[in-house]
Amino acid sequence: MTDTTSPQPTKPTLNKDTRLCISLAARPSNFGTRFHNYLYEQFGLDFVYKAFTTTNLPGAMAGVRALGIRGCSVSMPFKEDVIALVDELDASATAIQSVNTIVNDDGYLRAYNTDYIAAADLVKSNRLDPATPFLLRGSGGMAKAVAAALRDSGFADGTIVARNERSGRALADELGYRWLAEPGDATAPLLVNVTPIGMAGAAQSSESAFSTAAIAASDTVFDVVALPAETPLILAARAAGKTVITGAEVIALQAAEQFERYTGVRPTAEQVQAASAFARA
């Protein structure tokens, strides 16, 4: 992979050789489109990125393969159903049986999960001790990615907190953790929110994924909610002097991992931060 530190300022004009990357989601957002196209322009790459939705996943993936679409980001509800439509799963996708990134090499589709990769990288870069007990709220696809990243990073003492007993117990049992329906008065040095709680933002709602007491008893708070990144949980943790890991970091890092796999170019941390800020504006 190329590590380019001095990107070109302009992108080539669209032409017959321009490479296309896309996203597929039930509800497409602007983040990926803005993030990737920003970096294409910064590096002068002959790529373009466009978001789509579909009601025909097999047809869409056949199009990716037949039309030579270079990369495809996959969001809910397609992350598991798409597995049967690709040729190979990277270890990151195999770990959680969920896909969010597909790379097309001359018709051969290789699938990854950059949410898992990003979570594992953030655990490592923040030097979180694997001996640390944690509480993780959530039991959906992203919760599985983060919980599996913690397990594979050596975290053995964990509790999955999920109101949905079926999915919560299933995730906990699969990864070797405990399950609780509600956090109650439970505390842990590491708190992780992988639910939509906080998406309304502090200006709209004061609801936090964890109690004030749980935050006070913690050392590190990790909230995957990215839009907005400054959730009530993150604001409360900052005010209490805790180490925080935000959803803005997760979404930017997973997108950067996609960008590198699509283009072969690794943006610097500063370039990723700039692209993320542009995408979230």
C-alpha cells in the first residue's frame, strides 16, 4: 500500500476510466460520499463515490461484479445477507459473520468488516488493558463488531447489556460474556455504548446510555454514536475527567480502512480527521 503524505490538490475530470465506488444501505447517508470524494480530490485520484439503496441485493451485487465497480460499502440490512454473494471473507468479516466493505478485483469479490478493524485499532491505540472488565450496551451488528474486537484483543471479563434477551444472550454466549437486561447499578472500568441512545444529541435529550454513578466509577467511556459525536454520555464522561473514545473516531477510521482497500492509498491521521470533519459538517 502507498503512504502518500503530499496529496495532489485536484481530482481528474470524470472520464471513461474513472473508477466507481458505491455504498448500499436501506437509508443512505452523506458521510461516506463526502468522506471518500473529499480524499479522492485531495489525492488527485480518478475515483468517484456514490450512495445507493436497493430492494434487490443479488441484482446489485451482480452489477458490482459485472460493471467492475471497485468498492462497495454495505450497511444495514445487508451486512449478513451479502455474505453468500461474495467470493471470500477476510478474517475481519469471518470473526463476526458480517460484512461492511467489498473490494472487487477483476470480478473477484473480497469482503471485510472495517467496523471490527476500527474498534480493534482504537482499543490498541488507546492502550486499553485487556484485564479491564467492561459493560457493553447493545446487541446489534455494530455491538457484535465491537464486542468481538474486545474479545479478540484479550478482554475476557465482559457483560453484554441488552433489553432484547434473545439477541443479548446469543451475543454474550457466543463471545463468552455475561448478559444483563438492564445495567442497573452495575459498574465497570470500561463502559461501551453501541445503542442509538445519544443520537438525538445533548441539545435534544439528556438521556445517557449509562448512569452518572457508572460513569463516575469508570476509567474509560467508549460511545460509537457518531452523529453527533458529543453525546450526553461523552459530555458527562469528559466532565468527569474520564478517557473518552468517540463515534467520530470509529466512523472516520473505518472509512479510512475502506479508502485504503479501494485505492491502495493510506491517508495520514490528519487527512482522515480533515475528511471526517468535512463529511460531518
